[in-house]
Amino acid sequence: MVKHMILWKLKDSLSDTEKEQAKKEIKERLEALEGQIDGLEKMQIRTEYLPSSSADIMMDSLFADEQALKGYQTHPKHVAVADTYVRPNVEVRLSMDFEC
């Protein structure tokens, strides 16, 4: 199994309302990919956090193996979500992948 974790910081230029809408859409759209992409075992998005946090959104996903992760990254359904809801709203992205 492979864990794929991402932290995103939303653009400072977004209003509070726009940030809340972006978080809602990112969460709904990414979690909807579970069951639609081979090898994607689990997708969980966190948008609620303590004030001590320095990120706005966390993605915690689990894949069958590294090949499944590579397939997810180029899968048209994932690319559509990333291009429409994530990339336009995010200024910082950090990721970590590891075997578990």
C-alpha cells in the first residue's frame, strides 16, 4: 500500500467566502473519486483544523501500490478535478508519498 498525502495553502487573494467555497468543492470532488479510479483505496480530505495549522486543506489518500498512484496522477477524472478546483485556488502544495 502507498500513502499519498498533500497539504495545500489557498491563495491569499481569495476572500473568506471564496476560500470556504474552494475547500467545499475540493473536498467533494476529490472524495468522489474514491471507487472511480482503479487502485485508489481511500480518499479523505480535511478542511477543518486548529488555528495552529499552516495549511488550509489536507488530502490523505491510500493506493494499492506505486503503479496505482502513478495511474491516478494522470487519470482524466483526477486531472479534471485538479485543473478545475485545486490548481486555480492553491498557491502552495506539499506532498509526501510512502509505503505503508
